[in-house]
Amino acid sequence: MIYVDADACPVKDEAERVATRHRVELAFVSNGGLRPSANPLVQMVYVPDGPDVADKWIAERAGRGDVVVTGDIPLAAKCIAAGARVVRHNGEVFTRANIGTILATRDLMADLRAADPFRPGGGKPFTKADRSRFLDALDREVTAARKEAQP
């Protein structure tokens, strides 16, 4: 199964293409507002409004053999702890080896922003290269997850 944290996800079409190519079920999880897909492999999961409700839904279900698509670092950490593979929208793969450093950096940056509200912020713009890296990374992670899920 591929779980997509779908609110503000820029690679929904790409995730659906990879799921279709691999014949893997895909769940778009959001608070609503997404157009349903006609693809029989795709489920639209609408969760109630509220902080991190979609994240909690995904974290409760994702495990070994699954792939999660998210930019949410705490959600990524929970899914990795449960045995899932995690890919960020730009193709970065979160792993057991790097998630601790990524979480620490996230926390440090939050502290720096809180200490200096005038500090320039914001991320880099999403590019075609990011989309291409995402497609490659998701394809690799789905392949690896399927191998892990086999007895």
C-alpha cells in the first residue's frame, strides 16, 4: 500500500502513476477537497478537520511493506518506526539512518525562527527536477517494500 499525506501534496498524479505501474493500492488521505480518482487502485480517505488527523490515520496503518509519501517529518519518523518506507515530495528518502538528524534539524530551525521572527524563511520552490527525483525514489521504494513484504 502507498499512503499519501495528500493535503498540499504536489505529486499526487505521479504517485498514482507509480501505483498503477506496480499494481499497488494507493490511499490519498486528506481533510477533503480532493477530486476522486476513477482508478480502481486509488482510495480517497477523508478524515475530519483537526490538527494532524490525517497524519494520525496514516501512522496507525502504515507498516512493513508500505510506502508513505509525506513532507511531515514527525509523521515520517512514526512510519519509519513502524517499518514503512517514506519518501518526501522532492524525492528525498527518509530512513532509520537519517530521520534522527532530520528531526533534530527541524527542531533547531523551529527554535531559531521562534527566537527571531524577522528571520527570512520558506523553502525552495518545487521544480521539475524534484518531480523527477520523486518518481524515481517512489518507484525504488515501492519495489523495495514489495520485496520486504514477501515472506
